[in-house]
Amino acid sequence: MEQTITCINCPVGCRMTVTLSEQGAFISVTGNTCPRGAKYAQQECTLPERMITAVIPVTGRETPISVKTASPVPKKLIYDIMNELSSVRISAPVTIGQVILQDVLHTGVDIIATRNLA
Amino acid sequence: MNERNVDVLIIGAGPAGLAAAISARESGIESLLVLEREKESGGILRQCIHNGFGLHRFKEELTGPEYAQRDIDKAAELEIDIECSTTVLTVSSDHTVTCVSASKGLQIIHAKAIVLAMGCRERPRGALCTPGTRCAGIYSAGTAQRFVNLEGFMPGKRVVILGSGDIGLIMARRMTLQGAKVLACVEIMPYSSGLNRNIVQCLHDYDIPLYLSHTVIDIKGKERLEGVTVAKVDEKRNPIPGTEIEFDCDTLLLSCGLIPENELSLSAGVELSPATSGAVVNESFETSVPGIFACGNVLHVHDLVDHVSNESFKAGAAAAAYVRNEQLAAPMITVKDGNGVRGTVPQLIRSDTDKPVDLMFRPSAVFRNSAAVVECGEKELIRKKAMIFTPGEMALVTIKPEMLKELPADSITVRIE
């Protein structure tokens, strides 16, 4: 099984072809021009991850608060996590790094605030 | 009327103004004031809630608000006076600044040195000459970003994005995650000016098609936008008949470039460069008006905030040196754009500078396996090879002070070979 992806590590943007086994295990990559590309290709084709950032309404305030996942989460969970966040409401004050939602969808990753609100 | 004197006055408390203020204070300036139009400092970073900022400066990936907060905290620690909700009306060449705010009314401030750090604006619809009706539902990408991220409103449900600048790409993802359907991202050039990373993570991840060499040729709708017509363009960017695609959408976002916001610079008589639309500056970021400095996106549009901060630290220190009367006097070397290079900053370098000078420029096209060359007449000063130069990424070469001694001519040229 082959998969074509664009490297994101630098502006060259190598087009890489990754060969995967029937079970989806990484076998080889071609088209990369550096080791960072190979590493990215393997990660991206086996367990792609993304940081998620969003905003959450603050009770009684006009301005929402911005939040992020404390570390990257599996890409396939992006919509589920956004859905989970859509029902979250918090109250001021909030400080940067404060946990807004613990262990979102059992990923082991917290949702944390990225700005202060007095 | 409130009238006072300060040593260094900084206009704008975004990343550029904050870095300039921190650096001026750390260079020993006690009398320092920052004026900010918005009600909070942080500038455009406040609405850039995505991550990816600070990789060069902090060696970690921060969101915009987190990056801004580091400088805001530092400024607070240094007890820097920032007056928010204050709009500067004019800056004159004798360093007199008039500004207004609801709390203090009209103020006149006389500064020994001024740092211009007003940032940039998005190219508006009027400047794009798009055809069609003037209906509601057409926003610049940054305006939509402000609505969604700072004010908590969604500007629409079915979206087409014209232009593939980074803000447009970021908003394609943001609108999608917030429940909108992004139908297409349309780019008139044969390449995107956005970062690869954003094309992959904002478009590919969400199966949003990118139409290169295409543009919007019609905008329909009476009260609210009802649809746009997109067509392929030829090499001269003229639409090709028969290639039209209709999109049924209620929102069109424009991400078609940024322009330094230099109204105040012009009121001070600062000379602007046609290539950057920002001030012409020397290696200390001093403009053609002595004692007035410029840094950040008001000087030239950057891709990375890390570079803005770096440049602005230097500008703040230079403003402090000006106040202390530590000025260089040697003749200026002119920096010219050569083949494949546009908008090199700084445009002037004093030959007795004792610090390395970063020459920042934008490649005019995509060049693969080539080199950036700095030369003075026949004499080659620098040759820096790279696998790729693209217009989407500012390039940088550093000149060491010793390279500027005994040059055969009074100008140097930067080109891509």
C-alpha cells in the first residue's frame, strides 16, 4: 500500500511516497531529501497527530477564551474533541496554562487556557 | 491640554512595539511610553489562537496569545508604561505626537526618539478590483479571524477563500472546525504564498481544494452574498473563458496580501520604499527622519513573529542610543535589490557599524538549488546556498562589519543566482 504526502518541515515541501504493509505498518519512504522528512513521513502515515486550538465562551463575558490541547492528539479525534469543547463554559478569572478540561476523550491530554482573563 | 515630554515613544504595543520597549528599557531608558490603539496590548497575536509561534526565539511552539503574554509580562516586570485605547493622530518630523483617548482626551507628547511599530493591514476588496455586487458577507480573512476568535461570532456557513496567504489558510481550518463548510481556496498565482505546513494542516487535513492559477471573476448576491464564479487564469492572469466554476456560498474571505500601515509615518515625512511599502531605513532601523525608527510589519511584512521581535529589539536599542547621542557618522552604503530579490531591508548601512547586519528580502519567484549573493561591484561579499527560495518565506543573509571596510563602491547588491 502506498501513500503520497507533502513534507511540512521546511519550505522545500518534498513530495514523499510512503510504502505501508497490509496492516498499515511503515515499511519505507522515498522522495525525502533529509532525515526529518523520513521521520515525519513515518509518523504521519502511522499515527498522525495535531495540536488543536479553539475558543470557549466565558460566562458573563463578551470575549471568549482561547485554549489548546496541552500536547498533540490523534488527528482522527479532531472533530470529536471540537464537539466535546462546544459544550464547555468557564468562568473568569482564567490564567495561561490553567486546565480547562482534564483528559479530553481519555487521550491523557488536557485542554489548557492560552490567555489570561482577569 | 495634556502636554509632556518623554525620551522614547513607541507607537503600537504588538510584538514589535513590545520588543522595542523592552529593549529600550534594558538599554537604560527610564522615560519611556508605549501607545496602543486597542484596549489590550499584544497586537494581532491576540487573535492568532493557533500554535506555531516562537520556534526560533523560545524553541517551543506557542499560540499567538501565549507568545504575546511573554512580552507583556516582561514589559510589566520592567514597569513599562503602556497606554491602551489611545489612538495616535499625527506624528511630526520634530517628534511631536498628538493622540486621543477617552480617559485623557487630547494629549501632545514630545519625544526625543520615536519607534513606529503600527503593524500592517490586509489588502482590502477595493484594492483587488474584484467584479460583482457590493453585498454583505465579504470579509478580509483577518476580520473574520477577529470575529471568530476574539468576539465569538461566526461570519458565515459556506465559505470560499480568495488568496492563499497564511491567514486565509488558517481561517479555512478555523471556520471548518467551527462548523462552516469551506468549499475552496482560490489562488491567482501558480503557487501559494502560504507555508507548506499550513497548506497541509489547514487544507489537506480537511479536504479543502486549492485552486492555483484561478481567481474570482464574479460575486453575486443582493443583500447577502449568494455565490461566486471562479475561473482559471492564463500566464497574464486573465480569466480563460469556459473554465468557470460556480460556488454556492454566503461568505467570501480575502487573503490577498498585507500592506504596512504607514499613514503616521507619512505625516512625519518619512520616506517610504516602493518595494516594501514601509520606511527606508538604515542598519539601526532609523528612517529618513532623524530619531524616528521603524520595526516589525510597519517596516516590511514578515512571515514569522520571531523575526519581528528580533528586529524590534535592535530598533529599540538603536532608539536608546539615539537618545544618548551615540550616533555613527560614517557615509552610507546603499543596498540594492538585484535579480530575483525584492524589498531588501535595510536599504542603507553605515560603513562604520560595529554590529552584524541582517539583510532581509523576499525572493521574487521560486528558485530551487540556488544561492543568495551579496556583491559590491565585482567583489563578492557573501554567497549563501539554499535548496529553495520562495516568495512565501523571507530570506536573510548576515553581513559582518569587517566585510564593509574598504568596499570598491558605495553600494552593494543582493541577488539570487
